[in-house]
Amino acid sequence: MMKQNKISKLFDLTGRNIILTGSAGLLGSQYAHTLSEAGANVILVDINEKENKNLEKKLIRKYKTKAKSYVLDISNKNQVKKFKKEILSKYKIIHGLVNNAAYTTKGARSSAPKTFGPFETLSLETWLKSIDINLTKKRCYC
């Protein structure tokens, strides 16, 4: 059986600035821990301010990196433009992007219960919002 290696032994991201969208979610928080373990300064981006701030504190405490949380609704073009300008001004260079944010069952249900179900029952509005956030808005970060 192969011995498990720590992430930092597999690759080194020390001092690299990595933007992670959807950071406060289940997958996002796992990505954040993995990137931080590898030494990255993770720029945590999520619409959920409380969970994102909690994650920032955990990462700093555990990995001693420069994690920083930001509140951003990636479906809002003006917020994305402002965020991009602020981040480039502060960090000067971004070394990577993990585009993890998504319009999910959890997010949709908070604003419209019974939004998700079998594929054929999705309303056109839900379909379009999901495509817009999960695909189209990702382009805004490029």
C-alpha cells in the first residue's frame, strides 16, 4: 500500500495567491484546506459572509498562511468588476483560480423552496439562472 504524503510534499504553493470562489461550501472548504496546506494564500470568495470568515480564521490558525475572505455575489457583474480591481490592486498578481462557485440546490432553495427536483421539472427560470451562474459568470473571472 502506498504511503500517504502530505500535500506540501507533493507540490508547493508557498506564497502563491489563489482565488477560490464558492469557498464556504462543502467542496470549497476542502479546496481551501488543501491549497493552504500547500502554502497558498487563499483568497476566499463566497456569498456567505459568516461561513467564509470562519473558514478564513481556521486556515490562518491551522496553516499560518495569509487567507483572506471576501463577500461576493458572482452573478452581479458590478460586484465582480469592483472585486477584480480591488484584488489586483492588493495582490498585484494572481497565480491561480479555482472557479468553484455554483448555483446549487442549497442556494436555490433558500430563495425559492422546491426549486430543484427531477431534471424535467426544472422551471425555465431556474435553468437559466443555473446556466448563468454555473457557466456564463465564470467567464467574468478571466
